[in-house]
Amino acid sequence: MQICRSKTAIREALGGRRCEGVPIVLVPTMGFLHDGHLSLMRLARTRAGADGLVVASIFVNPTQFGPGEDLDSYPRDEDRDFALLQAEGVDAVFAPDVAGIYDPAAQTIVETTGLAHVLIGKLRPGHFRGVATVVTKLFNIIRPDAAVFGEKDYQQLAVIRTMVRDLDMGVEIIGGATAREADGLAMSSRNVRLSAADRAAAPVLARALDQAEAMAPSGITASRLRSHVRATLEAEPRAHVRSVDIRDAATLDTISGPLTRPAVILLAVSFGQVFLIDNRVIQPPQEKP
Ligand code: PAF
């Protein structure tokens, strides 16, 4: 596995194989890898094939963190990450430092105008601008045929798909299913920062989603379902509920009435300083024949 610290090094590492026409599949990450990331690497290998190249990037992107957020305390362990990627059969890792990505004189940003400003975009202003900009840069540096992102970051995936479509980027975007701990908690690099008591309380997100999914076939309206989910979360005293939304799963448009199309329940909950998200796509009730 090649470890490349600069744009030049990764371009050189991939250039020859690209000319041979082998598929290149990128998995962008911010490191501190867990089983969820490793399942994305496997998905990338399925797309790339045995002869293709799977490339992971590890970069804690400062532009997607707002003032007072957890950029400095974001967990990092590069040596462990490299060992995990090597064991997973990843071909190359791009792990630059901040100066290796951002030129201080840069003047260009990438932003999806609508999607970036709703839901998590409202809670974390500027977050999706940082994500879209760094993902564009990673695509331009690595020039992958396809890229894999986790479905846990549902809105991020929607932003990236929209950006790729709008800007004709020609990169196939593949979503990977959320990996979960045995008690249902969605895997996240941030989970290690939960105190023992918060870790014990955090599966309330998955529980609230399970309950909502079980209620959906009853014909309940989106706004009543949302109230149930919120009540379940608020019954957990350690959970600070930041947002509960039910949106059209394809467009992320608001829904309040009966569920007539697939919908997504989007949760954002803080435990102390740790911000967690989770989601579940639910199907509308089946029409009786
Ligand atoms: O999902 C993440 O880890 C990050 O937002 C990403 C896509 C690597 C961009 O920094």
C-alpha cells in the first residue's frame, strides 16, 4: 500500500495505472477508522474489481468545522488507520496535511445553494460548503471513476450527489449502508469521545428509529411520527435533541401529512460535546389490494 502525503505523490502513484484504464475508486475519510469505514473499503473493492485501485483519503478537513466545534479534539490515529487499510487490501492512501490541500491564497468554494442550508446545514452553518469544496478537490486530485460515502451522513450524500450532477463531475457516487454496534448505535469516529454514561444512553437514537419504522405501516402522519420520535429521544435525560426531521427520501423536501412516498427520518442529538447523527428510510404503508 502506497502512502502519499502530497498531491504530486498521489498523482504519480495513480497516473500509470489510470493510463492502463483500470477503475479507480476513492473512499474519502477523516480517519480514526472503524468497521463502518472498512465496509466502505470493501464496497469500493467490489466496484473496482481485483485489478482496479481502491484509494482511501485521510484528511480532517478544517473548513467543514465551525468555530467552537470539535476540530481540535477530533480523534486521530494515523498509524492504526494505515494498518487497518493495509489489512483491507487498499492500494493507496492519500494523507496530506492542511497546507497540502489548501493554498492560503485560494478564492474558490463549492456550495449547493439549497441543500447546504437546511437540516444539519442550519445547525452547522458552512459545514456543507467545506465538505463540497474538499470533496471537489479530492476528486480533482485523484480523478476517481467512483467514490464511496456512508449513508449515515444522509444529507452529505445528497449534497455530494447534487454537486456531482450539477457540475457534471462524472464520478459515480456509491452509498454504503450504516454499520452499527451490537446495541444499534451507528458507528462513528466520534463515539470514542462519549463518556461511559453517554455511551450507554446513545443507542436511544437507533431505538427511536426502530419504533418509528414499526409505526409507519399504521398510516400515521409524518408530523405525528416526528412527535413520537422526539418524545422517545427526550425521555433520555442525557440526550440533547438538536433536530428531528422527516423528509422526502429522494428530495429532502418537508413532509407533514400521510406518508405516500419513501421518507427519511433524520436525527441530530448531542451527548455533552459529542454531536451524533442517524437516519432511517421508511416506506409508506402498502395499499390494500
Ligand atoms: O464524511 C466524512 O468523513 C467527511 O465529511 C468527508 C466526506 C471525508 C469530507 O471531509
